[in-house]
Amino acid sequence: MLDCDHNKDQNLRIFCNSVSENGYMGKKIYHFSEVESTNNEAKKNSHLQSGTVFIADRQTKGKARLGRQWISDCGGLSMSVLLKPDITPEKAGLLTLVCGLAASSVIDRCMIKWPNDLVLENKKIGGILCEMSKDDEGKMYVVLGIGINLNTKSFPADIANKATSVFLNTGMNTDKSVFVSKLLESLEKYYQIFLNKGFDVLLDEYKGKCVTLNKEVVVHTENGIEEAFATDILPTGELVVKCLSGVKNITSGEASVRGVFGYI
Ligand code: BTN
């Protein structure tokens, strides 16, 4: 069901078009009524300044991790941030986790399912899709795609038992412009810590929010499915799992992890 009253997003439109008081993140924000994917929009415009933001009321081909689809109606926030950090691609992969921390800290009681799911009351309330690429001059850039179920009123039957929204938890609509402003401020804070001090100083906070740790999980990889116990997260962002075949470090690009008894 699409909840597309564009007048409701008038505040967001004004916020995006205003001469921004924002810091480095979101100094320039592009706002669309409809695009295929804000991540694709950011990639098409990779020549723009680092920190440029792309927001859409609705995506027709929203993308999630591991080639999955992200369903986003107008109640949700679909936003991508173009970043040009001067770091190696291995380190840039950690931005998924950094962004997860930044986003979770602007949603009351929000936790993280490794690596990139935002979780509230054991249900998914949002997700992060970090894509890396190179511009025409061969310089690496990163697109951080953030999808958050803000004012979504209901979900399709097949995901209703594992998805939730801020509205379904609080009974209140969130003003998207206020939310985006807080989110960008938080993202800027965590991004700067990451660039200046590395992920090591954020690791304990990430672990404290991670619902995957110390749980029995099912690890899905290209090679099959394996039951395991999640024991740790490394400074590289890898999840350490103990399974019958031994201890393994898994990277976010190669596996999805579910709880043995359901989503968490
Ligand atoms: C996931 O849960 O695996 C990640 C979901 C990421 C969705 C966001 S919505 C904004 C941006 N544009 C996309 O196409 N995807 C991300």
C-alpha cells in the first residue's frame, strides 16, 4: 500500500531546498518524488562533492544487500549519501557499520543486527546498503544508502512479522525533515570519529548495540547454510562464528545471518 500524500513531505522539500545550515553532510541535498534507487542517483552524480545527499519520496527499484529488493513507500525514508573518503576499499567497507551506529542512535531503543539491519523490538526498522565504486578519474567513492521505515503504516503479509516502523512503535508520525537533520548530524559525528581515529574506538559501542552477538545463528553463504554461534566482532568488522567445521570470520559481503528461531 502506498502512502503518497506529497503535501505531507512539504517540510522535507523546504528543508532540502533551503540554504542549508547543515554541516559537511547534506550541505547540498537533492530531493526527488520518485527514482529507481537513490543509491543509483548518487552513483550517476559521483562527480559532486563528498557529503551530497539524495532523498526520494519513493523508489521503484530500491536495492538491499546481497542483491535483494528494498520496498520503500512514501512513509519510509530513502536516502543516500555520496562520500569520498581517502581510505582503502577494505576500510571503506566498515562504513556500513559506522552508518548503522549513526542511524541507530537517532531512533529510540534501536539495535543493530550484524552487519547492517536496524532493529527495534526484534523487528527490522531499517537497513544500510554501502556501495563502493570508482569515478571517471579512478578515484574511489562510497554511496551509503539508508532506508528507514519511519511513517510506514503496514507491511506486505510476507514480511509483516519481521518488519516494523517508527509509527507502528510510537503511534506517531515523524517529521522527515527533522529526522533527516538529526540523522545527518549523527552521521557526520560518527564519520569524523571513524576517519580520525578508526573503527577500533567505535567497536565497543557497536558490540553493545549488536543483537547478533552471543546468539545461535544460521549463516547463509553461497556454499550453503550452517548453524553457528556468534561470538565476537573484529576491528575489521567481520563476525566471528563457531560452527561444527570450526571458527570462522565472516565478512558482510559474503553472508547473511539469521536467528535460529526467526529473524533475530
Ligand atoms: C538492506 O536492508 O539490506 C539495505 C537496505 C537499504 C535501502 C536503502 S533505501 C535508500 C538507498 N537506495 C537503495 O536503493 N537502497 C538504499
